[in-house]
Amino acid sequence: MAVLFESYSEPIIIMITVILSIIGAVFSLLLSQSVVTLGVSIGMLMLSGIVVNNGIMLIDRINSLKRTSFNEKKYSVIIEACKERKRPIFMTTATTVLGLLPMALDASESSTLWSPLAITVIGGLITSTILTLFVLPCFYVLFADIVNFFKKFKKVISIKTLT
């Protein structure tokens, strides 16, 4: 991802979505009183792939709007990207949640393996979708400010060493 985005900070921002999804997954497992099994582990892997995709969609749109926009306000580009990517992110979440709902509500013999998987993915996706649209842009701004600070700091250091 670092090669794709030509940055080291943006893959870190995208990986924050995995942490945001873990919050919902753990909460949903506690709420349903499920035991952590192999299905939960597989669900966490599935969940991390889906939420990383959502983060990539959002960050990629922010970057493309920054390249094509001549607007001086950096926050307006981020807000516009969130507005544009809100629907695809919600659609991805809705199709996955609705597809896994029968598996989560299953009461057959095989539900001991598959039901916790579905509960993990559903809880993590719902939480991560909401937090991705609101928290991820905040991290984007924070990391951009940190990177700009270090770029300015590096220029000041190099100017002082030359004089």
C-alpha cells in the first residue's frame, strides 16, 4: 500500500480501520455471549479485509480530489470525499450484513462454528462503517499536519546547517 499511495502515513491511516472494527467485533461478541472460536478468528480476517477496502476507497478519493481540486481549503476536499464515498461504503456494509444475517441467526448444529463468525463480521462492520466515515478523516488531517510539521522542521534544520 505504501507504493500504491506513495506515502507511509496513508497505509497507517487505513490500518486504523482494522482497530475501529475490532471495537465493534468484541462488543458484538460480548453482547451475544459468544465464545471465541476458530470461526471468530476467520471472521476477524474477513472483517479486516472488508474494512481495509472501505478505508482504501475513502483515502483514494481524498487523494484524487486533492490532485484535481484547485480549492485552497483542505477540509472541504475531505468532506467532499466522505460525501461521495458514503454510499459505496454503506452499500458494501449493507450487502455483507444482510448476507450474513441468516448465518448469525441460525440455530442448527453447525451454528456453533458459523454463527460467531457472522456475529463478529456484522458487529465489526457496523461499527467500522460509522467510525470510518467520521474518525478516519480526522486521522487523515492529523497525519497530514504531522507530516507537514516534519517537512518544515527538516527545512529549518537544513537551512541552519548551511549557514
